[in-house]
Amino acid sequence: MESTDYRVKQPCELLEFLMTQVPGTSRTKAKQLLAKKVVVVGGQPVSQFNYALKAGDVVTILKRGNLVELHNKFVRIVYEDRDLLVIDKAEGILSNAPIDGKENSVKRVLDEYLRRESKNMTAHTVHRLDRYTSGLMIFAKRRDIQQIFIDHWRSIVADRRYVAVVEGVMEQDEGKVASWLKDTRTFMTYSSPTDNGGKYAVTFFRTLERTEGRSLVEFKLDTGRKNQIRVHMQDLHHSIVGDLKYGAASDPIGRVCLHAYKLDFYHPVTRQLLHFETPVPAPFLSLMK
């Protein structure tokens, strides 16, 4: 296998070294090199971006074809390895469009990205976010990895949280909403306090901030049902700002103000606990001023 060596002249972190010493390496490409385990220090592959290099160390880059970068306004890759991808999804795009549909989706974007890397590789959906919800998602690179997530979701996912701006001033600092959720024939999800033949759903909430007319709220799901947070906030008479479908009275920034901001899970192969977090979208914070 072809490789190129680079000698370290002064102490620094590995990511910084790759960006400054390896020609044509952006921050994104440096992270890809690390994730794909083609960076070797002292004969051992290293994927830790803040690995401390010493003067005299030799950093070797193994050549495994051309690394590709993803440039898409709807999808940003947060983490990638040989088994899976963690992405940050923008609002306004489907997680997974119907197979026969022509509409764009995160899966379609990732399929195209992965095929540039390997013709036989596609993205496999592990879980979904609503079209108008943004935030962190996991996609598997192989069906067996997808199946591990499906079979062991509750033991693999350690923490998954959302944040939203809701209408009105929340009365409670924290609490729980539980009900049965079922879709109508027109695909509206509705809630019932008693079993209506739908799926039981439990949402825990915590009020982070209050301002005149709005509240910033964090959610932790005990179950992951379609439109769960949106419907449960309508039940509390504090619909999510911009969610006109489920009771909101206004749409000041042209989107449903719901974002999946935190995701902790055990890697299905290595069992390493991985932690990912994205900031609360700036437009959400502007609504709270």
C-alpha cells in the first residue's frame, strides 16, 4: 500500500498537524483521514483528533483512493467510520424518501456520497426525524449494522434529547406527558389518554428558559413515535413555534422550532460510548430575546 511520511518538527495536536502540514487538507478532510484510520503514528493507526504529537514523530498517511467530501446545504457529516455515519440534518428535507419517489432525502444524499467512495455502498436508515425537524441522526453503512441498532436500540442509545421553542410560558419546570398516538386517514397524528389502538408514547420535558410569550424546552423521549413531541406539546397547549399543523398560532422564522441536539450511543461494534452535541440553533435563541 502506498504511503507518505511527514516528520513532526514541534509538539502539536494531530488535527492541527494534518491541516497545516499535509497539502490540500481542510478540517473536514483531516477528520475524514482520521475516521478512516489512514493516519499512522509510530506504526499504529490513530483516530483521535487531539492526539499529542512530539518533535521527531513520523506521521504516515496511507493511500486508500481519493477521499471525498460532502458539500450539501441539508446534510453535514459529524462523524464517520467504517460502520456508520452521524449527520446533522437541516430542516426541510425528508430523512428517507419512498423508494419510487423523486423527492430529495438525507438517505439519497448519503447514498450518492458513499457511492463516490465505493460503488457497492449505500446508507441504511437507523432512525428518522420529521421533515421540519433538524438535528443529529445515525445511518449505518451496512445492513448488519442497521439490524444491530434495530434489535438493540434501547440498550445502545444512552441519551437522546431535543430542544424546542414553544408558544406561551410553561407552567411547570419539568414533567412528563404520556398518551397513545395514532394517525388519522389524512396522516394527522392525534393523542388519546386511553388506548386507542395506537402506540404508547412518553415524553419527559424540562423548561430551560422563559420569556414573554415563549419558552425554551428540552425533551427526552422514553419512546420514539412519529410526531411525538409535536403532539404532546399540543396536548399541553404549548405548541411548538412554527408548527401550524399541530396548533401553533405563528411561524416567525419559517420553520418548526424543534432540533435534535444531543445523541449518546454505544458503538455497535466497538461498544465505545460516543457523544455528539450540536448547539441550539441561533434563530431559536433570537426568538427568546
